[in-house]
Amino acid sequence: MWELQQPSVRMVTRLLLLTSVLLSTCQVAESQALFTGVTLTLEPSNDVSQGTNVTVRCQAVVSSSGFLNRKYTIYKDNAEVHTESITTAEDLIYSLRMARVANTGKYKCKVNIQDKELSSNSEKLTVTGLQTPVLSVDKRVFSEGEEVTVWCKAPEESGNIVFYFYKDSKELYEEMVNANQVETRLRFNNAGDHRLHCDYRVILLPDSVPSTASNNVVVTVKELFITPVISVRPHGSMIIEGDILDISCSVSGNLQNSSRLKVYLNKGQNLLSTGQSKANHSIRALAEHSGEFQCTLEMGNVVKQVTENVTITELFSQPVLTMYPTEVFEKEKFTLTCRSTNYSSDRISASDVKYSIYKDNYTLTPGSFNGIYVVPGVVRNSSGIYSCKADARMISKYSAKLPVHAKVLVSKPELTAIGRVVVGKPFQVRCHSDRGSLPIEYTLWKKYSEVNSTTVQQPHHQAIFPITVQHYSDMQDYKCEARNNPKIDAVVSNKLNTTVIVPLSNPGLSVVPDLLEVTEGNEMYLICGVEGSPPVTFKWYRRGNNQPLFTITSIQSSESLQIKGLGNEHSGTYYCEAINYANMVRSQPVTVDVKMAMWKKGLIVACCLLVVAVLVLACVLRYNSKRGKRENAAELSVKPSSPKSDDSLTVSLTHSTMEVYNPPEVGVDAAVSVWSERPVDPGSDGESSVASNNEPDVEYTEVVHRQPVDPARVPLRKGTETVYSEVQNSPTGAPGDHYDYQGSVEYADLNGDQPEVNQALLEVNHQDHHDLPVPVE
């Protein structure tokens, strides 16, 4: 029965567990939390000794209404060492059992709750004290050259550890491992007793902590009774070049295991000979063979070595090649001398040494040459690498290489200006030769006077001189010379030839046509001219406008601005500017007054004359109208009998053509002027009649009797007036006839009794008779 119910019980248990898990999950999902911080503590303290159990406690400062899923992460020196997730409100405990120095470091805790992550402050844990290491070996007695296994252990330590092994307090070997022990094999070649020990260091970046020394182990190395032997012939210290030098390397001792034996003979890095038990080397001795020779014995892991120092005396010294002079120019001869300064006098004499000279590995002299050679000056290119060789007793020695660089004579220099040359302003000139060996001395001259001098020592240096010219022709006075060989004359350049910019001067603005002839409708030219170097940029301005009217760049010294269709709006003040590379100048202003056109003036004059003519015509018509009325109103003719000198008025009338009326009752020789009263107009009113009775209207009538004019008769003069005594007339006359004549009529004022008549006479005389005879004094 129990067995039947057991599956059902298990089922119920599982359902309960699943329900509790679901409930807790829902509570966690629905719970609210206030996460404010994280704290980390080290227990029992931050500084502990080795072997202490240390607790790292991480606590989240959080307020919640239910269970929360918390993820804790522990860091040591920013490296993650532990992570754990819990749902309870308990703190995270991270234990360090039996803490070691390797646990020293900075610890930090990070907590994540509902995707909110906070970190604690860092806390440093310091663990002091290291375990003393233990050294052990696999055997304590062995032969020289054998290998021995040694161990150094610190079983309770951890981390990165560097182990050190020592023999007789001298370091033999070191190795770094991430473990608490190390194993290695050591070889001992020196027989005798040796003391071994070890120690270690725990790496705590950036520092390390050393341990104490381990125990000492004494090992005994047994000597192998074989040794290398080196011998040199000839014996003694006096070995001279040319002698045969024999050197041998052999083994002395027990050769029972000779199959494992091998010997080497060498000098420095050069292996001279090798053999199983002996090695030989034979050469003709030279001074460069002097030095230390080594004989090395090798048997298994055993290596033994012996050395011998050999000194060889020179038969003659290495030759030295010299030249004179030390500096030579192309196509100049020079002397090469090859000499060995020292030689072994008991073996050879100076004449036994023969010399040869080479250029670029080609022989210039035979072997019997005495060591002095003159290189002829006809050689085109004497530059090259020279050397020499000395021979004696089948021994040859070479000198050091002597490079000869024949200097190149300086070529003809060129004197050029740098930049623009402006008269009156400083500028620079450069003196340069395309060819020539340095140093080169350059000198600048003006005519026959030295201006400046400089020496060019480096290839990138240049000879540059500052100068100033006051006139463009001064440029022809400059030249430079170059010299790099004091034994010959300097090379002189051509004269300085370059474009000189003359500053602009004397600006002027002229007007064509003349200012008095500038009229409307015509065209005007404003000509701007200067003195100076082209190209010149001309600009024309009108005062009051800062913008140029026209701009042009020309190679001419003057340019013009044409203005067509002149009008009054073109009147004003004009000026121009001229600009070249040196300066800018401005002309004096010119005032232009555009005058009225001639046809307009003529039109105005014509109009004025027309107006005057119209006015004159109107006056004439008006006068004629008034005169007609007077003639119709009075028919009175008056002639004075004896005019007085003080109150008479004489008028002379000249007519080209006049119509004269002659009454029949007048005599031929008589000429009478009659005063007659004008008859009363029946149509006039009473006022007119009264006026007529009081002062009758007087009309001047003229009776002319034709007679010859007597030129002898002249008018009489009284005071300042001229009086004509009689009237000139024609001998005959008829009514209605017309004559061309010149007559005289006298009018008298009767003592002022008739003022109106006198006034009328004056008006008639002034308006109708224009041509009066000239009075005769």
C-alpha cells in the first residue's frame, strides 16, 4: 500500500516546490527596492600576517518590499576573482583561508540589483611574511661535467614566483613560474666542494616581496685527470715576421675514454684547427698574428681550456702613404710618398723594402719603386682612392687608403638680383658659381671699390650682399668675383644686369580738348601720365566717389579715359592714380566745367533778338498810329521870324526821299514857315473846344522851295546851339513831286509861350528823323 502511495506523494511534493518557486519568482518580480550603496570590509583587519584567515564582506545597502535577485562580484587589483548571485538579504562572504603574501592587493565589490549597478570603495589587504624555501639535490658527489637535478620549494605560497639558485653565493640560474616550486638541472665543471642554496620572490606588481634564503647543500665535484696542453714554436719571446710559426693543441692525462675526447685550437673567434686528441696549426708569422691562442678540450659535458699569448715582432712597419700638398686642384701635380718607418735591422736594411702605389686598385708604379711618386698635372681627373704596398722577404704590407679629392676650380660666377629691384630701396644680390670646390670666397665690387666679401663653407650656404641703387644706371657698376685657389686669380662675373623698377613720379592729369572748349555733346579725354617703370596701373577718380571710374594696366607711361556724350552731369573735379611695383602716386585734381553747346547759345541769342524785334515793331506801329491821329487833327505850319539865341531850337532832318507840297500863292524865292491854328473838329466835345481856344494845337508843316544848296552857307551858332538861318530849297518845285534832298528847317519857341508845340517838335525830331547833319563848329 505504501509503495502505491509513494509516487503520488512525490508528485504532490514536486507540485508544492514548483508552486513555491513560482510564488517567490512573482514576489521578486513584483517587489520594489531602494538601492543606495555598497560597502566592503576586510576582517579581521587590512594588515595581517601569513596564515591568517581573512574574510572579505560585501554588503548592499538596499530597502525592498520582497525578495531581490542580487549579483555580487569581487575584484582584486581590478581583476575578477569571485562572483555569486543570491536572493536573500544576507551579505556576501568571500573567505581567504591561510592568507599568503600573494593575496595582498586592493579589493572591491560590485552589486547588481534590478539592472542597477553600484560599486564599493577599494580596500587594500596587506599580508606579511613568506615561507622559508627548501633546497634539495638528487646527488651530492659527482664528477666534473656531470649534471645534477636540484629543487627549490615553498609549498604554502602561491602566485607568480621567481626562484633563484646560488653556488658559493654566486647566482647560477633563475626561473619564474606560477607555482610554489621549481626543478632544474645544473652542471659543475670545477672540481671541489661547492655550497648551494636558493630563495624566491613573490611578484606583486609593480613590486616584489623577497623570501629568506633556503637551507645550504654541499656537493662534491670530482676532478677528471686530463688537461689540454698548448705549445708554440719557435720557442722564446723573439718571433719575427717571416718566421714559420707552429702551434699545437694536445691532451695530457688518462685517455681511457678517448672516443669521447675532442680538442679545438682557435684564436679569438677564428677556429684554426680541430682533432680528436691533437690539433696543429702552422703559418708564416705576421705582426697581426700576435695575440692569444686557445686550446680547448671537450669530453662529454666536461670542457677544459688553456691559453697561450704569442707576440710577433715586425720585420718592417706598415707603410704610410702621404701626399703633398695636402690640397690639390684639378690639373695640378702633387707628390705621393710611401714609407715604412720601422724595420728589423738584424734581418733587413731599408733598401730591401720595395714599394708600389695604387689608384683605385690599379698599379701606378712597379714593385721596385723607391716610394716617391709625382702625379703629373696633365691628369684630367686625379681624384681617387690611393694606397701603397711594401714588400720584403716575401712579406707584403698595405698602407691605409688615402682618398684624394682634387678640388674643382671655381667657375665664372653669376651676379643676380633677388626679388624686385626698386630705385632707392635696399635689395639683395647673390653671387654664385655653378662649379667649384668649397670653400669659395666671393667679393662684391662697385666699379673699382670693394663693397663686401664673404666665404661660403657649406653647400647650402650662399653669398648674398645687400645693396641700394639711386639710379637705374647704377646697376651696371656692380660685379662680383669668386676665388677658391689662392694661387690663381679670381674669376670675375659679368656686370649686374636686371630689371630696375623706377618709382613713379611727376603724375599729371590733362584734359583734351582744352578746359575752355569742353562743351555739351562732345567727347573728353582725361590723360593720366607719369614717369617711372612699367607696368603701370592707372585709375581715374571723380571727387566724392571712392570707386575708380576706370582702371587699366599698361606698359605705356600714359593712358587716357574717354568720356563721350558730355553733359552737365560730367562737370566736377577729377584726379588719377598710378601704381607700379615701387609706389603709388596721385595727380593734382582738375576741375572740369562742361559748357553749353554753341547751337544752344545761338538759339538763345536768336530768341532774344526775335523778342527785341517784336518789341521794336510794336513800338513803331504804336508810334505811327499816334502820328496819324495828330496829322489828321492839325494842319498848322510854323516858321519863326527871328529866333532868339537863348530859346531857339534848331533841328536838321535828312530824308532820302520826301513828298513836298507847294501852295500856289507862295513865291519862288520866299520860304515861309506859317503857324496855323487847327480848325475845331465839329465832332469834339466842349472840353476839347475850350482846350483848343486856350492852347491851340500846333502842327509843324514844312514848305521847301527847291534851290541849289549853297555849300558856302553854314549854320550860325549862338552859344552852344546851332541855328540854321534859311531853308535850303530847290529852284523849282511842283505839287506831288518827290525829290532826293538834304534840307534844313528851323523851329522857334516863342519865349516858351507854346510848350506843348515845342514838346511835339522834339518827339517828331527824335522818332522820325534819325540822320541829322553834323553841326559844324
